[in-house]
Amino acid sequence: MTALKQRMIEDMQLRGMSANTQRSYECSVRQLAEHYKKPPDQIRDEELREYFLYLINVKGVSQSTITVALCALRFFYQHTLKKRFPTLDLMRPRREKKLPVVLSIDEVNQILSRPRRLRYRACLSVIYSCGLRTQEGVNLQVADIDSDRMRIHVRHGKGAKDRYVPLCQGTLELLRRYWVRHRHPVFLFPAPTRVCGPPSGTATEPMSVGSVRWVFREALRESGIQKRATVHTLRHSYATHLLEAGVDLRVIQAYLGHSSIRSTAIYTHLTQKVEEGAVETINQVMKQLL
């Protein structure tokens, strides 16, 4: 590892960035260096300008990729190298306002019933029924399950925030049935001892996020559902289903761990019942006008 890379990693740690963000930033700086085939500290502002134009006009990368690259390079040059490049000050990432994909309750049931290994079925079921992010679900520990108060303690969520989410009886029974197979003293979903092998009570880490995502993709394919869903779609579906059931938006915000109610309010655009109610209201108004 070069001294420059080590310095950037330390700077990111001091800023309190998550491991995923650190990996993304490292990757963006490395891609820039590979593009010009020279160390990133030798790249000039004009080259940086040409690189972003290349990403936009030649490679046609998504806006989210541009945003990550901009944030990473801005951090690297302004904080690690203490340089001010006009290109980085000129660019402003454009926020995309896309509505997330949402699965119906029947579609969720179809997908969750597909995994043949209980560990994946249990993990995906917890992610949906508790509205967790993938990493939060995989990293759950036995001590996080409070069966007396029927809730789960989610530790170190996005923004290093803890929260509690309700635990339903069906999810608790599934977790208990799965836990007796490995009886790991720490991890709820320990890594298998070998490829495709059973989980072990002596595992030193939880199972990988990548394996959970792969199993979900296979379950989605086998179910025949054509939506472009991911594991994170289960979290969106959870919030939407709660809203359709009449749960207050502020309560859902707390369950999801959102800092702003605006992040949670997006689900009001995704609920069929809310839409039907709005249409019916408009119909009533139109009847009076006709």
C-alpha cells in the first residue's frame, strides 16, 4: 500500500466514513489513476476535467456513478492532498428523483419461499419483516434479538445510528428454528465453514452480503417476477406495506432509521391504497362539477 493511499484511508476513518464508502472512494481514485496510467497526485485540473467529460460523453455512466466519483475525488484532492481544483468546484451532482421498485405482498411471499437453504430464507425474511438494509440483516447478533419485548436492536445502521424495530412472532419462530442448526454464540447468520457447507458455531464472521444478494437474484428469477428488484427492494416493500396498513409515517420513519421525514414520504407515492383514495376523492369532486 502506498503512503498516499494509506493517508487517504486514514483521512476517511477520521471523517467517520463507513467501510463501504471507503471502498467506493478508493475505487474511484484508482480508476482515475488507471485511466491516465500515472499516480493521482500527478494529475492536473485539465486532465480531471477531461476525465469527467469522458465518463459523461464516452462511457455514458449513470448520474449516481458520476456523483460517487465526484465526491471521492473531491475528498482526495481537497482533504488528502490539500489541493483546490476549479473542476471540482464547478461540478454539481444532479440528484435523480427515481421511485424505488416495490413488490406486492404476494410477490414477497413467492420470493421468500424460493431459497432452499434455511439460512438464506431466514435472513431474507428478517430483512423484509424488519425493514432492514442488507448489511444490517447479515450482521445481526444473537444478543440483538429481544424476544421478551418482541423487538430487534439494529446496531450501527447508516450514519452509525442504532434503532429498535418490532419483531413479529413468525419471524421469531423462524429464527429460533434456524439458530438451533448452528447455535453460534454471537452471530445470528454465521458464515458457512466451507463453500455451500453448513454454518458453523465457530465461525469468526457473518455470512457475506454477496451471497445473500445472489440467492435473492436466483429466487427472483425462479419466481418469474419481471420487476428489477434487489434485496433492498424488500425494505422498500416493507415500508410501503406498513403505510398501506395505516401505520403512521413518523412511526415508519423511526423503523427505517431515516433522519428526515422527506426520505420516508417517498412511499406515499408508491401505495396503491393511497392512490385509490386520492382518485376516489377527485372523482367525487368531478361528479359535483359535471
